[in-house]
Amino acid sequence: MNLTRRRALQIMAASVAVPLGVLALRSARGLPQPVQWRGEALGAMSAMTLWSHDKARAERAIVRMRAEIDRLEDIFSLYRATSELSRLNADGRVDAPSRDLVHVLDQSQRIAEASGGKFDPTIQPLWTLHSARSAPDLRNLEAALSLVDYTAISAHIQTVRFEQAGMSASLNGIAQGYITDRVTELLGNEGFENAVIELGETRALGQAPDGTPFRVGLLNPHEPNQVMEHVSLAGASLSVSGGYGQSLPDGTGHHIFDPLTGKSANELAQVAVVAPRAMLADALSTAIYVAGERASAAILSTVAGASAILIRPDGSRLQV
Amino acid sequence: MIAIAENRVRGPRLALLLVLGVLAFTILAMAPARAQSDESGAGPLLTRLTPEVLSAVFPEVTRVEMVEDDGPIAAAAYDGETLSGYVYSTLDVLRAPGYSSTPFDVIAGVTMDGRITGAVVLFHREPYLINDARRTAQLNTFLHALEGGEARLGADSTLPPEFVAGATISSRAMRNAVQEGGRMVLRYRTEEFIVTEPTVDMINFRPMSAAELVADGGVAGARITNADLDAAMAQAGLGDLLPEVPKTGGPDNLYINFVTGYANPPRIGRNGTGLEPYDHLINGMPESTQGIFVATLGGVYDHRGTRYNNLSNDFLLERISVTQGEHTYQFTKPDMIVTPGKIADILVLPTDNEFDPMQPWRADLYANALRPDGSTANFVLASLDYALPSGYILMPEPEPMPAWVEPWLASQGDIAILLIALSVLTFLLANQAWLSRNRRLHLILRNGFLAFTLVWIGWTASAQLSIVHVVNYIKAPFAGLDLGFYLAEPLIVILSIYTAVSLVLLGRGVFCGWLCPFGALQELLAQISRALKLPQWNPGERLQRILWNGKYVSLGLILILVFVAPDAAVVAEEIEPFKTAITAYFVRALPYVIYAVALLTIGLFTERAFCRFLCPLGGALAILDRLHLLNLLKRRPECGNPCHLCERSCPVRAIESSGKIIMSECFQCLDCQVEYYDDQRCPPLAKVRKQLERAKEFGPAPVRVPAGEPA
Ligand code: SF4
């Protein structure tokens, strides 16, 4: 084909016209509006906030995400006696488990390994021990500690089981992280660009519609009704570990234990971790909270792109 | 059935014992907690109930007053002088431990019918404090929403949402505590009834006049005038005789005003007869005794007569019978509970009857005519059909709708538009010969539909079918995704079904060529490009055959990644520019926008290049296209040899030089059919036309009609 000058100009003009049209279309739309849902997932107050030009579409997406959350609760919720995790804890094994359960157990073992056992998904016996109303005696503590062993989980697609009788897993944070990740990714997959998913852990999909990162307030561990600072979050997750959340009935401390000693960890007042995925952020923040300041850099280095803000008991702050 | 626990009136005390048992247990078990919370200074309820808290938990209440009884601690909430409900504290009522040893304290209000009016959280040691107004408000919304059954959708406020990360609180324990506390507070002080199946309403009562009862259907009435009497007698063939009870006045004068109804609901039985006769039916008879209420409100006649007093007559109340199904009930004097001073009775049904109050029944009112010989002839004066109105039936709480129903209800309008559009499309495809014969009509309807697909289906309703949906459907058996996950997108569901059916009938072209918004966008741009005479380039036949496989490659890539590397699959799905160009209106990150724009620009010179060579969804449909049952596109023997007109007219080059249409590449645009029917352009047809014209001019000549030509 012989390209005349006229032809070439025509082609160029047409090629420019398309992007111009697209630009016009883009600017014809205003800023997207937020649609928010508040409810409960895995027993915790939860929220999903999506920005969309089409409110009805966002609402339909939320309905679909609730269906997905419900499905995952049937796997991970300790509040549902028939959930896979409840059955695993009761019977020590689950045949034909869901891929989700295998995946989360597998991931939690990896992180346990990387954190040198400071994060351990089989911590539930310690929690059961401490939720009794009196302080545990030493013998019970040792018995419970012997049941905390992430290497004794065998997670395969045919069967998930504990290799030791009496073990039980609490995937609390990490399962919430997984659900947060699933929902965020499904929404991204549906073409949503801006959303904040708070299903036990916080994850930002994209950034705020104005192009800046989302700002998530971080509570002051000493004054928990005050926001201490804001963390910028864009396409990443934030997980906060602190002892103030749930104190123990026996009065010996709070709900985050050192899997190696069985005692509540107390070296840090609060750890906030930003990581690409909520499941990782949760595991990292728990592990650092337990392992303390010195191990924090090493633990963080296991996940690319992770950073942390540590608050010491005296209120001083350290960015890692 | 109905389970009533009127605690201090009568009936089984099981419920009360249960409540007390739970209470005692709770208090015992929580003894240490009580000590702790008392330490932490939770004062009496009224001191914690500041005006601020009260207005949050029970708006529209003017006054609260502690209830002085032995029940769960609560304050009665009054609006003026009427008792609206109760205010209570979960700490007092349940001493509920959450995760934490410190029992949280939620103050909440409950109305008399068990609706939570509001809840405020007062924590002692935990991070939620009343002076944190924003989060208290969030929690209130949350508790409200859950009390309504299901957290509803929607933005709480017009303010930009704020996010705070920190300790998660156990909403579950709190919600349960609020609900259980409300139930305990109410159960002690009100009747509680649980309806599990439609049940006659024995609970609600308010004074009602006979007229009101007739108006709402609680009783059925018949006003019978002298004229009606004459008519009834004539009907019975007794028109010549006189009634036993003589009428007075003219034809419009009242003979009897009779009413009847099911006596057991207090609104009917008690209003109809008064407290005493009604109480006799309900409490003075064996359990579950049923009665029929009958009354004469005026006229010279009445439903009783006098003969029911006579032993000789077996005390039979001969003027009334009640019929349900095959059973007819008659009553005698001992069956009557009479109302002193009124002609109103409750007729007690036999205890071993099969009478079902939920089913309709009929009451017949009889009268006698006097024969000349002094004997009497019985006839039906009036038949009253009766059915217990729904207002007298308690229905069990309806099962909450599954969440996916909401979008279907909310988008009824959109569903209607889509269904109309699909009907139009079905019509066009079914009548494609008619459509193709008129070039202008085809142009207008075809482009009109494409514009609709792009602007409405795509940009307005965001109903772009995509490979993501196909992947979800394929994954469903493995992922165990909830059905609601699929059903929550009504338009996508409808489009998927239509596409599947059309795929089996006609092939992939129906979706790709008519219902895909991105396809429509490309085709409309291409039409403009062609109108502007921009150069068009298409690969040669051999190269095109190779390029066609591109879409199967991208489909295969996505399908493999979905199962081996789901994260990468999400990236691979971005081969589709649909999200960018349609659902997000190009408001996306720059690389996506550049990609989509590039595809559109290529489309200007090579029509639907993306659809033909790259689209994974098109690939999936094209594979399944092999199954299609019908082929409506017309061909002639000359197609391909020697004629190549259609081949060149096909914008996507789906017609090979042999003249064969490759259906898996055809978009059902019907352009080739327009040529096929064009007797100016289609050479075989033009030849026939010319022969015919010549025949008209020069007389008949042998004509060969090409095969395939419709008569
Ligand atoms: S021109 Fe004919 S063969 Fe080509 S896409 Fe249209 S209908 Fe199919």
C-alpha cells in the first residue's frame, strides 16, 4: 500500500482522536462516591467501603462479597461449630478440606518458620488455658505449651490433621487477613479501583479516589480512644497488634502470647505493620509483638515491602 | 401453634423457671466479675443513664423510672404516660463477659414488641468510651443494623468515611448481650408468644363495635329486609305462603340483621358477647374448645326463636346451622353461651370436631313458612360465607430474604429494559431475512442496537459479560462459592443465560456481535473509520487462520493460571480491556488506559482486531460455537466461486475465499445477508433481476432461479 501524505495524516488524526475521546469520557465523570457496609465477620465489627460511579453496582458487589464472607466463615469461624476449623480442633483432622483452609494453614506454617516460632497458629491451647478464670499453674502451662507446635500440622489437599492429640489451632488474625485479602482481590478483579476493606484486618484497594493514599488512624495504645497518627495506605494492608484489645479473665495479661514461654508478650505496647497482603501483615505484627524490637528487622525482611511502626511501653515510637 | 407464658396469670411456668435459672446461674458464674465491675464503679442504672445516653438508646422517651420487681434490672421508659419499653444494661442483666474479663456494659432500649431502639457502649477498661462520639455512633449503627435482622447496605453519612485500625472488638458478644438482655427484660414483664405456624390471634384485643367488626371482616353480616324474605321464600317455592314470624312495614323494613363469626379471637368473641360469656368459652371449657359467634342486631326476627327451650324439640336451635366442608354442625340449648341482655350467643362446637378455623365455612339462617293446614315448611333465609380475615391470624416471622434478592428487587427497571432489548434482538435474529432485505433498516437497527449495548448495557448498567464470569462459573464446583455470589448480579445472570442459549442455537456471534459493549464500541468506531475512508488492513487468509488462535491461547493461559497461579490469573484477565473501557469508563491507572486505547486504535484499521485475535471470552464462546444447532445465514452456490462479494463485505473476514462462513468467527452482523438480498449488488440475483426485466420488455424467456433463493 502506498502511503500518501494525505493518508498518513488521516491515520495520525484518527489515532489521536481515540485518546482524546477517551479523555473526554473520563473527565465527563465526576469523582466516584463511597458506598459503605457495616456488619460482622468472624465475630468482629467489620466494614467495606467502595468508591464507585455506580452506587447500585457497588451495592451488588457488596452483596456478593457477603456471600463470599459467609462461605469463608463456614471454614474459619470458631463461632460456628461445623466450620472446618472447629471440626479440625474437635477431631484433630478434616478430610477433603477446602483449598482455603489448606492455603491458610500452609501460609501460617511458613510465617511461623520465618519468625522462629514467634508466630504460631497452634496457640489455641494457651488461650483456652488462660481463658479460665484463675491463673494457670505451672504444670498445666507446660502441658499446654507442649501442644503448641506449628510443625505438627500436616496440611494436604486430601486431609488436614494434627500430628499430636489435643492440639488446636486459632487462625484468628490470619484467617481474618485471608478473608480481607480474598474480598479485596475479588473486588479488584471486578474492576473496583478504590476500596477499604476492614474485615478484622485493614486493606486498601488502590488509593483514595482523589489519587492520594488512604489515611488510616492508628490508635494510641495508652489512650485507646485517641488517634495517635495516620498511616498512609495505598494498595497495601495494615495490621495492628497490641495488648489492650482483649485482656484475660485470669488477670495475668492479654491475648497475645509468646508461643515459646506461654506468657503474654510485653516488650512492646503496639506494633503496626504495613505489608502487601493482610494475611502477611497480621502474622508479621503478631510475630514482632511477641519477638520484640530487636528481632523486628529480621522478621520484616521475610516479606518484601513490609514496614512497621513500633510503640514501646514508654510511648516512644520506632519506625522499622 | 402458640406458646403463651403469661407468667403471673396462668399457664406453664416453665419459661419463668428457665429465666430464673439462667439468671441465677449467670449471677453465680459471674460473681468475680461482679466484684470487679463494682470496683470499676458501675453505679446504679439510673446514674449511668445520663440524658445523653438515654436520648441515644431510646429517643422520644420523656421519663424513665426503675421497675421495682424481682425481674432483671430495668427502667421503664415512658413517652408521656404510655409505657414505650424498657432501658437496661447488659452489665446488670447478663454480666456478659466478652473476650475480656471486664464485662462490657452496653445500655440499650427495647420496645414492648421486642425491637431494640438503640445501644450505647460504656466500657470501663476497653478502648470504647462514650466520649468517642464517632465510634460510639458506628457501634450504634452496627447494633441497630443487626437488630433489624441483617446489616443493611448503604452509606451511613455524607461525610467521607474514616478508617481506624486498632484492637478489634467482639461485636458478636456485644450484639448477643444486647439481644438476650432485651429478651430477658421483656420476658419477665410481658407475655411472650412464639408463633411457628399461622395461628389464630388469641392475643390482641381492643374494643370494637359491631359495625367495625363487620367492616374488617371479623364477623359476616346479613341485613335482611321484608323484600329479601319474600325473595327467599319464592326461591324455596313457598312464595304463596306467609312467614311464621310475620313481617311488619313495607318491603324495605328490616326483618333481621344477623351477624356471625369465629368466636375464639378476643376481638370477635369478647367484643361480640362481652367479657363473661367469652371468658366462659376460653377458660370454662376444655382446652381448645371452639365457638361460633352469632347475634341478631335488629329486626322482628331473631336467630334463636323459642323452640330451643322445649324438651319436646330436643332443645334444638333450629334456626342456625354451620357447615364446613362435609360437616354440618347443629346446636342445642346446652351448646349455647348466651349473653345477658343481648341476642348474642356463642355456639360451642363439639370438642371432637374437625372444625378448622383457618378454613372458610358457612352459616345458614333458617325460617319457617306457615302452610294453610297449620304445618310449617322450613327454608333458608340467608347463607353467610365466612373466612377468618388475615388480620386475625398471627403469621410466623418470615424467613429473612437471602441477600441476593435485594439486587433483583432494586433493579426491576433495569431488568425490564434488558428483557425488552433481548426480545427485540430475538425478533431481529428470527426475522433476519426481513431485516436484511432493507439495507437502510438494517443499518439503523443494527447501529441503534450497538449504541444501546454500548451506552446502556455497558456504561450505564455495567453489565459487561467478561471472562471473569466464565472463570467464576467454571470454578464454582471447586471453590464452593455461594449461589448468592452469582445471583447478586441480575443483569449478568440474564445475559449469561441468554448467551448460553443463543450459543447453542446460533453460535457465538449473538453475544459477540450484539451484546458485548466493548465489541459494540469497536464496531461503532470502525463504522466511523470506514465512513471516513480510513485505510483498512486485514491479514491474508493463511495468516488470519494463525492469528485466530490468539484468542484460544489467551483463554488457555487464563484457565491454566486460574488453577496453578490464581494471582497471576488476575493479571492475565487484564487481557480484556472491558473493566477499563466499560465498567470503569477509562478511569483507571494509566497502563490499563493506554492498553485499551491502543486496542481501540488498532480497531480503527483492522475491525474488531481484539475480538478476532485476542479476546479470551470470545475464545471460550468460539470453542463452544462448534455445538450450535441452527444456521440461518443464507448462501448461494455461486458464493466463493465465482463470486466474492459477501466475502469482501464481511467486516471481520469470517467468510473464506471458498465462500464458506467460519461460524466460530462470525459476529452475526448480517452485513453479508444484506448483500445476499441486494438484487443490485449480488451478481446471481442481479442477473435474475435483469432477466426478469428483460422478460417484461421482450416477453417470457426461460429463467433459472438459483438454488437457495426464497420464493
Ligand atoms: S458479514 Fe456475515 S459472515 Fe461476516 S460476521 Fe457478518 S453475518 Fe457473519
